[in-house]
Amino acid sequence: VQLQASGGGLVQPGGSLRLSCAASGRTFRTYDMAWFRQAPGKERDFVAAIRKFGGGTFYADSVKGRFTISRDNSRNTVSLQMNSLKPEDTAVYFCAASSRTIQSALHMPEMYDYWGQGTLVTVSS
């Protein structure tokens, strides 16, 4: 699976952005998909995940209620709608795919086999 993330940019605090991740291959629906982010000098952190076949969404506490992950298996895409953005949301955002993770491990980057190249989100006035 090859992943291509897009949609990052500069936005003011309180604004919104929508990230998209396009996947190649005909087995997209069999992968759990997730978004992670990495701020300068920090570790890669879990943001949100959505289970294969569209079942179940999971969020980091820091984004719960503000971000929404979704997927379109017919178009091989996963999206992250980000609302009420804060300066602390500034990071490079990565989409990732896993065929072997379990629900309790969705937040663990080591469980993901495929990664997109990342897209930069900057929240600043």
C-alpha cells in the first residue's frame, strides 16, 4: 500500500483544515487506518484511527470533539477533519495503514506497516 497525504497548510487558531490520504491498491478496505502527528523535537503521537471496513473510530484525548476521522473505501481515501485548531496542533501529520493491529494497539505507531510522507499543519496567528 502506498499512501499520499495532502491538505496541510497555515491556519489561524480556531480555524479548520481537512487532511486527506489517498491509498493505492485494491485491499484498502482490509487495513486499519490512522493519523499520527509529530511536532519538532517530539515523538510521533497518535491522533485518530478508524477500523477496517469502516467500523469504529478512536481519538487521542487532545483532539476528541474537535477532529473527525472518516474513510471512503470506494475511493481508497481516509480523511481527518480538524476544527477549532490550536497552536499546539502544529505538527507534521502522517497517515498510516495496518493489517495486523488490534483495537488496544491502534495508538501504537509500531503497529503500522505503511506510512505517507506527511503534511505540515501550522496553527498560528
